Amino acid sequence: MSPNPATLDVVGIGNAIVDVLGEVDEIFLTEHGLTKGSMTLIDEGRMHELYDAFPPAQEHSGGSAANTMVGAAALGSSAAFIGKVRDDQVGEIFAHDIHAAGVEFEVKPTEEGSETGRCLVAVTPEGERTMSTYLGASIELEPKDINPELVAAAEVLYLEGYLWDPPSAKQAMRHAVDISRGAGRRVSLSLSDPFLVDRHRDEFQALVEDSVDILFANEHEAMALYELDDLEETLLVLEEVCEVTAVTRGRQGSIILGPYGRVDVPVEEVERRVDTTGAGDLYAAGFLHAFTAGHEPEVCARFGSIAAAEVITHIGARPETDLQALVAERVG
Amino acid sequence: MSPNPATLDVVGIGNAIVDVLGEVDEIFLTEHGLTKGSMTLIDEGRMHELYDAFPPAQEHSGGSAANTMVGAAALGSSAAFIGKVRDDQVGEIFAHDIHAAGVEFEVKPTEEGSETGRCLVAVTPEGERTMSTYLGASIELEPKDINPELVAAAEVLYLEGYLWDPPSAKQAMRHAVDISRGAGRRVSLSLSDPFLVDRHRDEFQALVEDSVDILFANEHEAMALYELDDLEETLLVLEEVCEVTAVTRGRQGSIILGPYGRVDVPVEEVERRVDTTGAGDLYAAGFLHAFTAGHEPEVCARFGSIAAAEVITHIGARPETDLQALVAERVG
């Protein structure tokens, strides 16, 4: 029970990243040792090396939780984002875009150290994306960057799993979890990547069991969390430990486990998958928007599917069409 | 007559700009005093003010002549670009994209002074673009940035009219014209904007009459050059002063005046105009590519129309599909 009504729908914590999106062929992935569909962390040297080999690109603000907050705001939620950029041109682009999308973002940029983070997104012809991420200034996020009033005011705190790698950022997230729970709010986590889950399995298990109310994972991340090969078996475990779990399965739609049991929700059909960057982020956006508006899990999943479907029809991980109109048309 | 065979098809001189493209409605234009379809030069203060009000955007390398060189290279021409960026992140993006497109670009970035130039491109729903350009480091181009061997080696020197505003850049272009003519090459000019023509009418008239072999202008720019209200009358004058003139007329196609008389070439139909940014630039790219390949003016215009049609079907001013395949399919 929350002592005060929430004045904000959702606050997300994650990497503050600008995506550099370029179209490549399979050979490019092989030549540069990239595993299709994966996310690999790279250092500054490797980033410049890979960028030199990269095709002409376009820059779009990104970052997983940031995309989710932008999507939630586009649907009508009040949303805020916590993440770290540097006071450089790329950081200026990130801050501009998230503000212009109507998301509150007040964390002070760093004045020294690494540049603002960038993600080189290699998009192959069938629309799959392979990401090489230079976290840059993102890793400088610290507990003191967490505004306790902001977190306590939000109905849902949304955590990007990716940010579990940098130690001070992880501490900042743990601090935010304490504030959110202390204020009687809900905590939500996205597992982000199966390899990330491998790196932090014990901590993620404990976090999910002790503090997470709403878990987002794709099937590979979900199975990685409990080192199981079988999805159904994984779902039985998740049902026990989490209040609400949304497992996304790409073209197979999603499975929601909640207090009323299990619901399977089909994927929203699209004419052509252009670029799947941001599909999971926007699924979470739709889900959380509907959740904070008081909808049943099944409706939440439909909102998620519609928002995810929009973002894969174009280059870039943030919505480019009116999501509210889209949802009104399809959910009614 | 050229003493040596050209080893490069085309070298372009122009502003080195990164476009910031955002979708706006008509009200945005009115509120910010922007005239639809125009290009306005803005200073750094105004750029930041307008950017603050700008919607979420995406960044694509741009610059008129730079787009033309990228288009020519995409069609198979050997192309080089001369323009000035700063040693900042936006400059790094510009340099990366033009190199990755296969265009030679060797001008040293400035190490102090203005940031790399940016153009805020406001795209309205029907696909028209309204540009507010902060030239930034572009205006620092000087005669010593012109590599004489490079210019002398190119069959065509292509000048972006926009660069006539900054005095040292204009000097650099005049210097390049002298080198090109001295080496027996062809000089080509794009008039870029009717207001620009108003500002430099006498100089442009003299340049066109004395030094330009191939002139690119839209109908408004062409009429502005001789202060005439009538297009047909304007064409009669242009026929006298220039060896080849290509007058573009948006949806009405283009008119070519050349040694064999006048040809009217229809526009290439497209399903949907998404963003007209770069249409003129890519028309020049197709035209120059075909011209240096030895085609008749009519075929040059078809290449131009096809390249222009591609670029208006998506956001951004540089080709995103295989132009060589497109041209092969349509011209045969």
C-alpha cells in the first residue's frame, strides 16, 4: 500500500545512449566477429575501429530504458528517465530528444571522463539488429544521481538490466529499488540480454525474488535466469517468484504470468520488419503504460505488442507514428 | 581540351553539415517564423533556441554538394568532397559517413572556433522540408584547403551555391574554378536557393557567363538569376550563356538546355513523398554521373530524376537503396 498517490506513472533507469544505425550484410558480421542478434559491450578503441568499418549511418537517440520511457510518454504516461551523458554533442542530442519526447530528464551531465555512450547497431537485410555498445559516460551513474523524490513519486520504477554491469550504476539502481519499495511502489526489471543474465545470475535471481513485481524477459533471458532448457519449466518457476512476468517470444508473441494465471498473447502482424531495434523496449513501454492505467495483464500485453510492432517497421528504436491513435484503433 | 585524362569524375565543394531531421506541423513553422520550403541561415544562439523547440529528431549527414558527391559515388562515379568540419563529434559523424560512402574527403578539421555545422530540417506532413542552417565550421573553408592536384584531376568541379555567402569559402571556390579551368576541366554550379541568388546576383551572373559549363537551378532560382517572372523567357537567356543548363521543376520534372536544344524530362513517379530533403542534390548527382559517363543530356536528366525520386521516399538526403540497380532497372 502506498501512503501517497503516485504523481508520476513511471521512472526508468538505464544507459543514456545514442544509436548509430547502419545497414550491413551477413559478411560484415562475420568479418567483425559479431554474433547476429546479440549485444556486445565494447571499449572506446574497439568502438572507433568498428565505426571506421561501419557503413554510412544515421543517429537516433536510444538506450533501452530511455526508449521505454519515450514509448510510455508517447502513449500518454507521465515518465522520467535517470541516466548519464557527458556534456558533449552526442549528450546534447540525447538530452534534446528525450526532453522533446516529453520525458523528464534532469541528471547532470559529467564534465570529464568518457564521452556519451554510443551503440553501433548493425541491421541485416531481414531487419535483425546486432549491437556493439560503448557505454561511455553511462557507467558513471552513481547513487547520488538518484533523486529520491522522483523515484518515490513514481508508481513503477523500471530498471534496465544492462546497467547491472557497471558497479556504481548497479549501486544506484539498488538505491532506487530501496526508495521505491520504501514508498510502497512497484519495481519492474528488464533482463535485457541472456549473456548479461549469465554474468549476474545470482544477483538477478535474488532481485527478482525479493524486489521485482513486474519482470520483462525474452524466452532466452528467462531460461538463462534459472539455467533451464525448457521454457514451460521456466514459466513454472517464474510464476512462483514474481507477481507479473511478461515473456516475449519474437514472432511467437508473448506469455503473461500473473495473479489470474497465464495468458498467451499473439504478436501484432506487420507488413515488413525493417529494424527490430527497440522491439523489447517498446513492448515494455506499452505494457507499463497500460499497467499504470489499471488494465488487466492481457490488455497490457496487447498494448506492448502494438507498440513493439510500430517500432520494427522503421529504422530506430523510438516510435515515429502516433502510438495513442494506433492503440485506440486496435484495442478500442 | 584537357591535356591529361581526368583521373577523378567529380569533385564537389560545399558546406559540411549534419542534418537534424524532425517531423513538425504547419503551426511549428508559423510559431517559429519559418517559411515553408526555404533555407534560412541562423547563428549559434538561434540554432540552440530552435533546437530546444524542435521535436525528437534523427541525425543524418548532409550538406548539398556532399549529398551530391555521395549520390554520384553510389552510382559508380569516383568522387571527392571539399568542405570544413571541426574536430568534434558532429564532425566525426560527417567524416565517417562521407568516407563510408566511398567519397574522398581529406580536408583537415579546424581545431578551434565554431562547431561543425548543423541544419535543422523541419519536415511537414506532405514531405516538404524547411531548413534552418547553422554553417558553423563550414565558413572557415579557405583557398589553402583546395588541393590543386585533386581539382585538376576531376573531369567536373561542382560548386554548391550556398557556399557563396562566407567570404573565405567563396574565395576558395573561385580559386578552385581557376584551377579547374586551367586544367581544361568543366565547372558546374548549383544555385541552391532563390534568396541566395538575390544576395549575389551580379557575381552569379558573371560566374555563369564566364566559367560555368553546367548549371543546376530550380525554376525559382533560375528566374531570380535574371530577375525575370517568366520561365520561358529565362530559358532563352540561359540557353545563350551556358553550355548545359538543367532546370528542375519539382513535380513538373526538369528542362535541359544543351547544345542539341531543349529537352523536357518528366519526373520519376514515387508512391509517397516522405521528405524532399536532398531531391535537388541527388538530381545533380545522377546528372553528373551520367554526364561524366558520356551520356546525352536527356539520359543525364533521367539519371537525375531517378536518383531524386529515391531520396524523397525516405527521411534523409542521401540514398538508402542501391542506386545502380535502380538506374539499371529503369534506364536499362
